[in-house]
Amino acid sequence: MAQRAVWLISHEPGTPLCGTVRFSRRYPTVEKRASVFNGTSYVPIPEDGPFLKALLFELRLLDDNDFVESRDSCSHINKTSVYRLPVGSEELWPVIAFLKNSMVYACVPLVEQTLCPRPPLVSISGISQGFELLFGIQDFLYSRQKNDIELNTKLNQLPDLLLQACPFGTLLDANLQNSLDSINFASVTQSQKQPAWKTGAYKGKPQVSISITEKVKSMQYDKQDIADTWQVVGAVTCKVPVPPILGFYQIKEEEVQLKITVNLKLHESVRNNFEFCEAHIPFYNRGPITHVEYKVSFGQLEVFREKSLLIWIIGQKFPKSMEISLSGTVTFGAKNHDKQPFDQICIGSTAYLKLHFRILDYTLTGCYADQHSVQVFASGKPKISTHRKLISSDYYIWNSKAPAPITYGSLLL
């Protein structure tokens, strides 16, 4: 959910162009994503001049009453405020636009798929976000606004406000007044260029921080006919022989009870120094947990009865043996569909254990940034700091005694 560009255009009938672009903001990072997602159907955002002319034409706001079949015929009646604009021989779509208080509010949401054939509007999440953003800007401009001077003041505040409320084209808060309350606008008159992710002048010691984050995903089954899969993302190159934590999970169902067995082993090549490490064991499509009997070789177990969830808190280190185990019996009460968690996959004995962990100053691939090799071209001499960390992401161990969804392709190395 992101926006490629945003415009505010004042409608000025009787002038040569019938309007003026009062504000525009483009998001180059989102535009690059659009070119990738849209492929051969990608149409770049035009400059403000051509966009102004095309939009006012489509909205019938030009001083021209001529009938244009491509715009005015009965087959092109628009009821959604989402338009297509001619850009050369191509069409820019979707463009959200509406007129309010002689101001045209417009934006182009990112469509995360090809545009040919055009997907249904309800499948494009950026459209609802685009409307929310434009309505938020409208509310900000005209709430307690008494004259053109106040309107111009608010228009001048928009660049800094959107840096905070909609960084990199992603809406965080449609109430721009919240952003206004947290910004000191003394910085508006300064010529210093602000970073795209933060408003206001930075007054501390200059510094550059470089962080490398790897996320490891895994699907483990403990079955001979199904290969375990894993993937490391975020590194420059990835050649990882094994996942950092190997394990198996088994469930045996006996009436209202489940007997569970979990074994986990930290690979000898992985740093045994976690910021945190937990194993979440959810039980879907069952009643609340009424009783638990368990034996754990390391760490501690927390029981969330109403959520039908066990959390095994392993802590910051595995023991010297690098292996830990959990076994026990879980008893459930009567099922209440309104309160107990439901899952369409975890039916019967199909169940999983999900690992959550983070290791600071470590990556599986050994990728790191050398702070002594970072060159900064600036008047001052900033402090250089580098960071790296490994984070679990979708790290599942499935019950080996039941069917489980199988991953292909993207997780296989």
C-alpha cells in the first residue's frame, strides 16, 4: 500500500491553463517498484504540466464545452473518482481525483501487479489508502482555515508533514494535525536539506549508521519424503548449508488430550548468544487449555489458556549440549467458536511450532559492513557505526505425524 505521487491543483476557470499545481510530491522508490510490478504495462508519472492538462481535461474542468467521445460518451460515465489519463500514446491508471472547494486532490496509487488486464479496484489496496490520504490533506487544509494566507501557510507546511505522515509514499497517519503537533516548523525557513525519513533540523553530532539485517525462514517436517526448506534474505549473497536451529515436533491425539514432543538443536556453527529466543506452539480449532503437564529440559513454559497457546521461553543461550526438549500433555475444554483461534490449515493433527529469535552482531552468511571503508562526503567528520543481526522470519517446524503444507521453489536453496 503506497502512493507513487500526490498533487493539489487549484481550479482557476478563465485562466490560460484553468488551474495551477499548488503542491506535488513524487516517491522515486515507489516508482521503481511500480516499474517492476507493472512490467510491460508500466506507464511513468508525467511532469506536472502534462499531468495538469490531462487531469483537468478528464475532469471536464477546462474552458471547453466540446463533446469528446472518449470522455463524454455514455460508456465512460465515472462513478468512482478513479480515472485513466492519456499520457502520449499510453494511459496512466489508476488516478484518484476529486474536486472540493476549488481544489483538485489527486494521487496515483501503486498497483502491485501487471495492469494488463486491469485488475478490479477492490483488489488494489493502495486505492483506499489514497482516498484516506487525500481526505486527510483536505481536512488539514480547511479545518479552522479562514483566508488565503492561512491556506498558503498550510500548503507550505505540507512537505514536512508528509515526510512524517506518509514517508516513502506509505500512509502512517491520515490525521496531519498529529504530525503538525510534533514538528517544530522553525526548520521550514532553513535551507538545510532534510533526510527523507525525518523532519526538522538535526542538531546533534553528525553520524552515519549502517545496519545489515538477515531474515531466515524455514519449513521443517522431519519426514523422509519431504525435504526441509530454508531461505536467508537480506544478504548480498546467500550460501547457507543448514538452518540455524533444527528440530522436530510431534503430536499424538487422545480424545481431549494432546501429547506433544519437541526437540530443538542449535547448529554448532551458529553463535549461541540470542537477544531472545522463543518457541510459540498454537493449538487451533480447539477449546481453551484447561490443564497442562509438561517436562522441559531448558527454559520455561508459559500457558495462555484462552488463546490455546504455549510459549516456550528458551532465553539467550542454548545449553552446552546445544540440544533442548519439551514433552507433555495438553487438555482442552469445550470449543467456543467466538473466542478460540481458528485456522483453515491446522485441522486435526496438522500443527506447527514457530520459532522467534534474534541474534545481534551476527549473520549466517558472514556479511558485514566495514566502518573503515565507508566514505562520507560532507563538511564535518561524522561518526561511522555499523550493525548486523539475524532475525527469524516464518520459521516453522511442522508436526511430523500429520499432513503439512509443502513449500517449493522460493525456499529451496
